[in-house]
Amino acid sequence: MAKVIKFLEEEILPAVKVAHAQIPDDPIKRWQTVIPVVEELKAKAKKQGLWNLFLSKAHYPEFGVPLSNLEYAVMAEVLAHAGHIGPQAMNCSAPDTGNMEVLARYGSPEQQRTWLVPLLNGEIRSAFAMTEKNVASSDATNIRTSIRQEGNEIVINGHKWWISGAGDPRTRVHLVMGKSDPNNKSAYNQQSVVIVPADAPGVKVVRPMNVFGYDDAPEGHCEVIYDNVRVPLSNLVLGWGRGFEIIQGRLGPGRIHHCMRTIGVAQASLNLMLQRVTDPSRKTFGKYLHQHGTVVADIAKSRAEIESARLLVLSAALQIDKYKAKGALKEIGIAKFIVPEMALTVIDRAIQAFGAEGVSQDTELAYRYAGIRTLRIADGPDAVHIQQVGERELKRAPGLVKKAQEIKKKENALFKKHGIKAHL
Amino acid sequence: MAKVIKFLEEEILPAVKVAHAQIPDDPIKRWQTVIPVVEELKAKAKKQGLWNLFLSKAHYPEFGVPLSNLEYAVMAEVLAHAGHIGPQAMNCSAPDTGNMEVLARYGSPEQQRTWLVPLLNGEIRSAFAMTEKNVASSDATNIRTSIRQEGNEIVINGHKWWISGAGDPRTRVHLVMGKSDPNNKSAYNQQSVVIVPADAPGVKVVRPMNVFGYDDAPEGHCEVIYDNVRVPLSNLVLGWGRGFEIIQGRLGPGRIHHCMRTIGVAQASLNLMLQRVTDPSRKTFGKYLHQHGTVVADIAKSRAEIESARLLVLSAALQIDKYKAKGALKEIGIAKFIVPEMALTVIDRAIQAFGAEGVSQDTELAYRYAGIRTLRIADGPDAVHIQQVGERELKRAPGLVKKAQEIKKKENALFKKHGIKAHL
Amino acid sequence: MAKVIKFLEEEILPAVKVAHAQIPDDPIKRWQTVIPVVEELKAKAKKQGLWNLFLSKAHYPEFGVPLSNLEYAVMAEVLAHAGHIGPQAMNCSAPDTGNMEVLARYGSPEQQRTWLVPLLNGEIRSAFAMTEKNVASSDATNIRTSIRQEGNEIVINGHKWWISGAGDPRTRVHLVMGKSDPNNKSAYNQQSVVIVPADAPGVKVVRPMNVFGYDDAPEGHCEVIYDNVRVPLSNLVLGWGRGFEIIQGRLGPGRIHHCMRTIGVAQASLNLMLQRVTDPSRKTFGKYLHQHGTVVADIAKSRAEIESARLLVLSAALQIDKYKAKGALKEIGIAKFIVPEMALTVIDRAIQAFGAEGVSQDTELAYRYAGIRTLRIADGPDAVHIQQVGERELKRAPGLVKKAQEIKKKENALFKKHGIKAHL
Amino acid sequence: MAKVIKFLEEEILPAVKVAHAQIPDDPIKRWQTVIPVVEELKAKAKKQGLWNLFLSKAHYPEFGVPLSNLEYAVMAEVLAHAGHIGPQAMNCSAPDTGNMEVLARYGSPEQQRTWLVPLLNGEIRSAFAMTEKNVASSDATNIRTSIRQEGNEIVINGHKWWISGAGDPRTRVHLVMGKSDPNNKSAYNQQSVVIVPADAPGVKVVRPMNVFGYDDAPEGHCEVIYDNVRVPLSNLVLGWGRGFEIIQGRLGPGRIHHCMRTIGVAQASLNLMLQRVTDPSRKTFGKYLHQHGTVVADIAKSRAEIESARLLVLSAALQIDKYKAKGALKEIGIAKFIVPEMALTVIDRAIQAFGAEGVSQDTELAYRYAGIRTLRIADGPDAVHIQQVGERELKRAPGLVKKAQEIKKKENALFKKHGIKAHL
């Protein structure tokens, strides 16, 4: 852990602005860039063994490192101080992490050799193609991309968007989710996942989607059309109709990692705010910024909200370590809707303390805000998680009613014994 | 723990309404009542060893029970489901708990024999007299009650209010805080604490203070005048000028116990809400209450907020176990302003689900709301704790600035090495 | 208007605490009291013509005074500074106001002579019995009280609660709503309203309901059983099956009057807070309260929220003056759920500024909070009004879609004309 | 008004996306663009007399149009449905509007001929240079730009940023605020305003500032250095030391216009949300979006908040019409901090209803959010306005105390008369 922090502070953080400066402004060239300083960081991190830390040995004995979810969660928070650069430097960045987990758990030996090994080595990157255009994709049964067998080949047709990483010149492979059996009685057996090389004929990256005004080049979140794309049958992952099972396993820990990074972003933003409001050159009306009205209260609330959200996430990570993602659904669901909103509030306060500089390119704050705003939508919008947590809670009602009736019975006996007529 | 829950559900909860029914409506008699069903509970609890559980053996080897703060915190949450009755039944109710801690830690052998032993036995009750009328008591240097030596006696003159327990016929002793040395240079050495028998001449209980419309008879929170009250010199606690030290030791764990009870009250209110919104007889427009609009979302948010506040409190309790109250000031401060506000929100949602019944005497909800509303004021109002947490946080700024400068230096070197002119 | 303010400040406000002091503590006697100082005020107000100002001549040419809803709204705000006493002094207090409106609009000449005239004279008071125990009464079709004809008599059986005024010794008449035709195909023609003398055999006032510990004696909000109560056929109001029509006419302006009083209560609470935070005797740590942290911000927000809510209510009152209550449903609905929540926030801030005194009987603040908390439930809970405003808004969607399509068509033409290929 | 709405819907709205498409992606060329479709709109609007509507004849008899502030406020809301394009089309866009007001009110005849006339004709655009880099500019006394006379010339040196319009190829003139007399005893007489041609030697546009990733090309908000810029003495506006006076007159109505546009943006966003949640193709789990959980409640709250904020702004506009900006400071201050926060909430809800599309370039929502977020900072951050409104409110305290004392005196007399001993 101390090693990670040292590497972060001495190597990664000084490289963040350099990395941004190495992405050209030109609307074409910025998508063809492999950022030199990031490649340097990767080489250093690999040498120091700070590599693939997301992959828990407990779950992936063959490929993993000996870290629990709880330990990785703490690490993910720390790395998030360096935005996208931190995770990339140590080969822990989404969507590659989830894709590596899928290939490590469900991939055939050939699939692992061809795609997992270069991913684990940080030689290539990858995309995960699930979200579809003009489709309410929070309901997975709405997916329309078609995946069907034709002889020895699989043919893919579909229109996706928000495919993270699809713009990156290093991306060599897409994992594509679609419907292989749309008439299957079970809505959860209709989907399959297929491996599609990024340069297969028919894979068309239409345009990058922006988040607020950011395009996140060179990775981007792209609109992609799969137009009669053909891949060999051996590119099917796990088996026909097992797509839903694959994404379930992928999302649980992934959501918690996002949450933990989000805590780190909030903490880093509060740190920035603390420096701003104590800056002697920012005095107005003879006072430091922190001596004005509500600034100290904003800081105290941010501190409290970060602590409290961090405990939620750590407790969910611990729960996953103990009971796997399936046994931690309540904890994951709560963190999923609580943490991003908390972080947005904290960042927004920091923006306000920075004034105009806070919304500009001169701090990371507005960029962080935009990025975390998407987490209230991605992997299921807030409303879906709130609904699920609420419904799970409602299931406690019958037990409570039963207990209340037992108490009532004893209460009546006690009223009688004490000779009082109860009022109700 | 299982034993506590069993006793709570089988003995205490069925007695709650009976206890309330045993307090007469008559404005005089209600203050002269010793509630029979509570005395029965106390006898049973004592027999089962569920007694004085707040007193940690680690801190009070002579009198204590072998429970950590963390363990007692969990217990306090559970007991709070029975309102005031739960803690009383097991001799764990404020202000007695804090007073027993003071006497156990700082009392002379004689003081302990005379007052602590009957308190530990639940034979008498006690009051703690700090808050003063017309004085901004969140600043302890404002205290005006005078405590001075005259020969072998101590003479006390002062006007206090909100003295919890002062109305109770079982209350035999007040611990009174006042100024013995108002001109002492150190504002923290001006105060002393004196033991005053409740029936000493000059102790006048003026009236009960109401909280919203509740008088909390028979204990009450009373206005009390100490008019030339005289006690022997041996009634001084710990020594002259050590009053501040005494209340500091008293408040830390006390605040966390309040927080933990507050979590229990929130949880109990959510439990009630769950029963109400699933009650088939409450259908409107053909739907269960929980199927309408925002009810499920309210439940999910309450669940999330309770979990998250509970983790804060448990983590503060753990911190106290490890580093004493002094080493847990940040954690205690955060919990102190986060938890009551959380509970008020949860209770308010439950009230709304119950409609008019929720504000009435037919549920505990409005009474709970009123009680917890005072916790945003008592033991220091929110603003004081927010200010302290914020200021503690600001102390991190210089360290952050230094670290930022180091990173900047490395960043500049990196820009140079890569041949880029930095923009800022 | 100036006359009202003068009367308020010189006569009513100095009488408020006197009136409270004239209500005995005794649990029986407090319900038998006619408060002397209030009767004095009524006599003075009547003499000055400050009487029945709620009754607009525009709507009630025979009985009314020449004030618009807008003008009365302003007056209601002002009077609310004196709590319940203000409206009573000038014979403008609920539920009498609504009942007088019902009788003035729908009553037979005999009904008006017997009940309306003494009500207009302030000689008697009245109750309106709608809410039922154990019934989700926000859905009026759930009402169970039975009203049926037997020969020349009407027989009433039902179990109501929260019947305001039913405890008052001056109350001589109840307007009772029940089902006369429970099988009528239209859910809105099943109800009737009947006049029941308060002393009719079978009218049993069971107990007062409390609101956060307050019983509001002597009026109270009571649980009432109508046990085989018999009244002459001539006591039917308006006609069989017209109950729904009657309460609709009754609720619209009534809700706005409640809102306007609520604005007054919020304003009076902010006024109190201003006095407290500038009180030189309340200095802590060498500063006035208003110089600490967030106090000024709280005041500014309260100011802004009151202004904004007041504009909403005035605009609704104006709308009623122009288009009757039916043409102002949107405005009334919005005010109904916005105003009480605003006032609760403002009062809560004032309570916090007052500390313990704020929750006690020594200020009006906690009592106000409790009273206004019920307005989020009474006359339809927040959720119902929010749902209705939302649904009304959704009806605008088709028009917006149509307009968007027209614009899209023109847009396409423009793209073509300028030789650009649109992206979407 | 109907004419404006017709022009908006038939001409402007269909042109919005076309206008955006006519701005090139290229990082150089996008700053050299005069958007063809906007120039067409301007020609049409001028022909129809929909031109310079912001300039009230009441205040500017020579140049103005016969509209009150209230009427223009309504118009500004409507035009805001078309984003920046609406105001530009009708020559009502900031910062030109404020600059024209300054020149119309304070400009010399020569200044008016040279700069005001082409601005009024929409032939050129302009910038207002006040905000400075690394300076806490919410405190105007912090300004560092130097403006000094050298012979017949004025020499300007300063480093500004966030200069809106400075990037636009049509911008020909900057109004620059700086210190001409930094040692003047009155902090409000140290500043002067000077007219600087955009192409004067020494005017260096350094870079555009981004707002959440948006650069707002071609206008932009630019960093600008004035490096020994020299202009003739006749370019001084109004007189030496009158800079503060000039910006005061400029900001009042300007803030309200911003507020009114903000209302329009909120309304347009709610309109979009209504269309989305009723879109049959967006059904999830068999339900329309608006049938899920909290969507209707979100819509109702947005409706209520927009109505209420609009009333605040209209009331402030009316106040300005009656008493000039100086007599409407409270109303303007309240609107300034209430309206943008309201709009951000409404837009955020709309974003959430749109999912990923809501944060992308395919709706205007994220762009609107970013734009309005700056309004919590520009023209004084929220905290400054909140502080001022709060302090103004505190001035009411002494009057309230005096009135309370008078009431107390009467109250005491009344207690005595009724023979009661008051409790306090």
C-alpha cells in the first residue's frame, strides 16, 4: 500500500498534466494518440509489481494477485487521485478490468491466450459493447443487437453507443453482448457474448459521444455500428445464451470499484478546496476564504459525507470478500446510488470555492463532476437501484408484523395483569 | 446480545404502553409517580445480569462489566427500540449513566459509598445540572452559577434549566457545575462540580420544561434554582477547579451512546413505516401505500442513511475503544451532527406514511421526533460541532500545499523532459 | 388593512400569552373553558368592523364583506402572527370559516337562520366531521360513516377523528359527511352532508388527539363516534348525494387561507430569529450569534423562501378571484405542498437559533412547527398534491411533441438549404 | 409578444442545430467563424422590428424601444428556449446588451457614433473586461489592471480572463475596467472604464477558457492580456474614477435578464423531460418512464420551482420598473442566488430522465447545465449575494425589538388586569 502511494505521488501525479498536454487539440489526431508519458509509467509500474492489482487471487487463482476486494478498494480510492491516468498506469482501468475478469473466468484457453494475455500485459486495450442507441437499456430484455450462427461463423448486427475505449488506437478487441435467442422463454437466456476483433470488417466507429463538453480522447465513449460482422464460432464466450450470467458476474465488483474511485475523487476535490480556501492570495474583504460564512461548514459536511460513504463502500467490499457479489447485493445497491451523489456534492462545493477557475480547464473539478455525473446513469440509473433496495426492504415487513403481533399479545396480558384498560 | 434482544422483545417492548398508561394525566400526580411496571422490569433485568451494561470494565475495573464501547453501542441501538423504558429497565439511562461514570472515576470512597452504590443498584436516580437560563451555554465560560467555600461548607447559588431527571421522585442527588474561581486566568480552571442532595434546603424545582408539547413526566427536564444551598466540603468532586476536566470525560462516550440510541430510534421508525405501507387495510385508489409514487424511494433512502450513519457511529465507538474519547474527537464530532439529522429525516418520512396518526399519541413517531430534535441542540448545537470538524480539517491544508509543491516540481521536470511548454 | 395591523399589534398580540395562561392545566377543566380575554377581543373587533373578513362579497353577496381573496390572503398572513388567537378574535378561524361558507352557499333559509347567523355573530362555534379512523381518507371513496333516511329522520353512524373544534364548549353544531348511497355508480354521488347538533343523543366525543404532545384545548381535534344519531330530514345540506360537491367548494379557498396563514407563521418565526441572533446577551466566544458561521446564510435563505412562497400564494389567490377555485387548481396544488415545507424549514432554523428555548413552551416555535407539520397531511397529504400537479403537467406532453415535430421539419429544410448533412 | 413567439418557433428554433453544425470542429477555424444562419436570422428579425428589445425607452429615450423591464423579462425567458441563438438573432445578447446600455447612458456623442451605432445595428460585437486572473474579483477593490494617462493617451496594462466575446471575429471593441487612482481614499473612486479597440496593439487574446469542456466558440470566454495598450484620451467613459458607478448601473438589470433567461432554460428543460418520459419507445419493464417511481414527483417539483422562481424574477423586474435597480437590490439579490440553483436542479432531473443521452451532445441539457453553473459564480458568487440579503434582513432587528417591547408592556398590563401572574 505504501508502495502504491509512493508510486502515485512520485511518478503518476506529476505526469497527469503532461499526459493531457500530449493529447493534440486536432479533432482527428487526438484519436490516434498513444500517450508517451503513460507508456513510460506503465513500464515502471510493471517493473515494480504494481500491476493488475484488481485481479484478486482468491477469485482468479491462475492470474490474480494476492489482494482482497477490501484491499483493492482502498487502493482504487488512492489511485483515483490521479484521474484516468492512475488506473491506466497500473493496468487497472475500466473497461479492461471487467473484460479481463470475464476472459479469466469464462474464456476458453485459446481466447485467454489470444486476448487475455496481451491485456494482462497492457499491450492492448479492449471495449465492452452493451448499451444500445434508442433503447432503454436499463432493462436488459430490450437489447436488439442480433448474434446468430451461420455455419462456422457468428454474424453480428447492431447499433451500440457509449462504448468506452472504442476510440483508442490500442483497442484490439470488443466483447459484444446481443440476442442470440430472442424467443427463449426465459428473458435471461436470450443473450450471448461474442469476442469481436476491433478491425473486423463491418465494425464502424461512428463518432465519439461527449460527456458535457469532454470527449475523453483517445479512449472515448463511441457510437459503434456492427454491420454484418463475422467472427469464427470459437469467439463465443462461455456458451450460447449465457450472456446474462456473464454480465452479472462482471458488474458486482465493478460497481464497487467505481464507487471506491469516486470516494477518491471526492477526497481529492476536498483536498483541493482546502488548499484554495487557505490561500493567502485569495483574501477578500480582508479575510481568508475559509473565514467567510459557510465555507467551514461546507468543509465539515464534505468531510463527514466522505467518511460515511467510504465506510459504506468498504463494508460492501468486505461483504463481497465474504459472500461474493451475490451475497452483497444490498450493500452494493446502496453504495451505487449514495456514493456518486455524495461526490457530486463535494465537488460542487469545491468548484464554488474556486470560482470561475473551478469550471475551467485549469482545475480537474469540472471534468471530475462530468465524469461522476455519468455514474448516476451508467450500470443502472439511480432509480433502478433505489427501487431494488426499497423492495428488498419491503420484504422485511411480514416478519415485523408477526413480531408486532406477538408483542401486542404480551402487552394485552400485561395491561390485564396491571388492571388497566388499554386505550386503543 | 441475544439475551438482551430476547429480554427486549419478551419483557420490555410489551411493557412500553403499559408504562405510559401508568403515568396519570393529573398535572401534579404525574410528577409523583414511580411506574410499577418499570420497577418490575428492573428486578427481572437485574436478576438476569442485564444491568449497568454501559459501564465498561476496561475503563472502570472495579464496577464495570466486560463490554467494549463497540459492544455497548450495538446494545444501545437495540434498547432504543423501547424508548426511555429500555435503558431504564437495565439501569442504562441518561443522565444516570454519565453521573455514575463521574462518580466511579472521580468520586471519593465516601462519595461512591453514599451515591454511586445506590445508583448502581437502581435504587435512586440523579440529575446533572449544567445548562443555565439566559446564558449561551454552548460556551462553557459563560456559566454564572457560583460555588464558593464558606468555612467547612460549600455554598451554591445559581439558576439552571433543562435539568433532566430533576422532576423524578426517585432522584436523590444533583451533580452541579458552577464557577468556583471566576477570575482564574485559564478559562478551563474556573469551574467545579459539587454533589447536592436533592432535598437540601434551597434546591427549588421551579417547573418542568416542555419539549414540543411533551413534559417527559415523571423525570422531566426542569428549571431549578439553587438558592444559597449549603453542602459539606466533602461533597466537592475531584478538587477545586476541575469541573471542566470532569465534564470533558463525561461527554465523549455519552455523545456516542446518544448517537447509537438515535440509530435505534431511526431503525424502529423505519420498521413501523414498513408495516404501515404494506398494511392491506390502507389501500388507496386500489393500491398499497408502498405502490404509490415515492414511498419505495423513501424507504430505500432511509435504509441507506441508517446503514451509513450506523457505520459512522460504530467506527467512532471502535476509535474510543482504541484511543479513548480524546483520540476520537473527529469521529465523535461527525457522528454528533450527522446522526440526529438523519434520524429526523427517517422519522419524518414515517410520520408522513402514517398520516395524522403519525403526529398523534397513537404512534411513538411524533414523540421520537421531538426527543431527537433536542439532540441537535444538547451537548453543543450542530453549529459548534460542524465548526470544530471543519477547523480540524483546515489543519490538513499546509501539508497538502507542501505535497502539491513537490508534485509541481516533478511535473515541471517532466514537462521539460518531454519538451512541452506547460500552459499555466 | 392598516386598521387590521393596528388592531393586531395593539390588541391581539398582547393578549396571546394571557389567553394561554387562562387555559387551566387540569385535564378536565381545560376542555370546559371559554377564554375571557378572547371574548373581550371579539367584542372589540366586532365593534370596529374587523369581523368575518374571510367572507368575500363577490361570492356571498348577502352575507359577505367587500374583500377579494387576494386582499383576505394578505390579511390572513398578518393575523397568523397571533397564532390561533388572531383569527378567532376576528371570527375568521377554521373550521368555522369553511362551515359558514358551506351554509351561506348551500344552506336552506332555515338552516341559515338557525346555524349560520349565530356563527356569523361569533356566538357559537362548529366542527366539520370528515376524516375517519382506520380509513385512508385521502381517497374519499373510502368513507364508511353511514347516513340514511328513516321516515322523517336521518340516522347517522360513524367513527371519525381529528374533528377540530369538537372539544370546544362553544361548539353547537357538526357538519357530518358520510355515505348515503354507497352503491351509486358514480363514486362522487355517494356522499351527503348533514347538520348534527353537538348535543344530539349519540354524539360521543371520545378523546382529544394530540399533535406532537399538544392537545389544542379547548378546541382540540377529537375522536368522535356518531352512534345512531337522529336528526330531522331538514338537516340535510343541499340534497342527497351532493356531499362531494359541497366539500370541493369548501376546500379550494380554505387551502389557500391555510397557506397564507402559514406564510405569516414563517414570517413571524424569522422575525423572532432576527431578534435572537442580534441579542447582545447571547454572545458566545465574543461574537453575536449572527456573526457565527451559517446564521446569516440561514436568514437570507429564509427571507428568499418566504418571499417566493408568498408570491405563489398571492398568485393563487388572484387566480381564484379571477377564475374561481376550479380555475386555480394548479396554483392551489402547488402552494399546498410547497408552503408548509418552506415554513417548517424556516421555523426549524429559528428553533436552532434559540437552542433549548426553541423547543420549549417559552417560545411559540415548537408549537408552530407541530401545527404546520399537520398541514403536510391534512386536506390531502403532500403526495396526493404532488401527483396531481405532476399529472396535469404530463398533459402538456402531446402538444410539446407536436410542436417539436414542426420545428424538426423546418430544421431539416434549413439543413438542406445550407447544404449540411445533419448528424442525427 | 405573440410576434416574438412566432418568430422564435418558426425561424429561430429550427436554426439552432444548423448554427451549431456551421461551427467547424477545427481548433483554429472555429474561432474565425461568422455563422451564416445567424446572420440570416438577424436580417429577418431587424426587418420585423424584433430588435434591441432589451433597451427600455423609459431609461433610454433616444435609442430605446417602448418595453418595460417586466415586459422584456418575459421576452428574455421565451428567447432562452433557443439558447445563445435566440438573443443573438434579435441583438439582445450579453455582453453586448450591457455594453450598449453603458454607451447609451454614459458615452460621449463621439463614442456613441463610433461604437454604439454599429452595435445597435448588429454590425459588430463587443467585450467587457473586468474579471482578472489570480485575483479574488468578487471584491472589486482587488482589481489590479492599471489605467493611466500619458499625455493625450491612456495606457492600459492588465491580465484579464473570462472575457466573453473576446474570441469572436466580429468583436471590435472592449470596455476595460481598471484602476486609474489606486490610492484614492474611497475604494469606489479608484476605478475607470476605457474603450479599447479590439485590434489595438498590445491586446493579446491568450486562449479560450472552457466551461465543463465547452469553449463556446466563436465567442468564447477568453484570457486577455493588455500589454501597454494605448488609446486616445477621448476613449475614457464618463470620467476618471467613475468606473464603479458605471458597473453598478450595468449589473442590476443585467442580473435580472440572466435570471429570466435562466427561467426559460429551466422551462425548456422540463419541456424536454415531459416529451422523454411520455415517449412510447422508452418503455422499461412494461411501463412508461413517467409511471416509474419518482418521475411524476420530479416533474411536479420542477413545475412548482419554476413557477415560484419566475414570480420572484417578475416581481424584481416590476420593482426595477418602479424604483430603478437601486430600489430593487433585495429582490435582485434574492433572484440572483435562488434562480440558477433552481434551474440546475430542474436540468439535472431532465438529464437523469434522458440517461446517457442527457449528458451528451445529442440534447442541450448538459450544455445548459454547464452554462447555468457559471451563473452561481459570475456577477458575484452565491455567497456574496446570500451575505448581502442576510445583512439587509438583520437591519430589521432593532425595529422588531422595539415593537416586541411595546407589545410586552401591553401584555403585562393585560396580565395584571386579568389577575394572572405571568410565568416568564
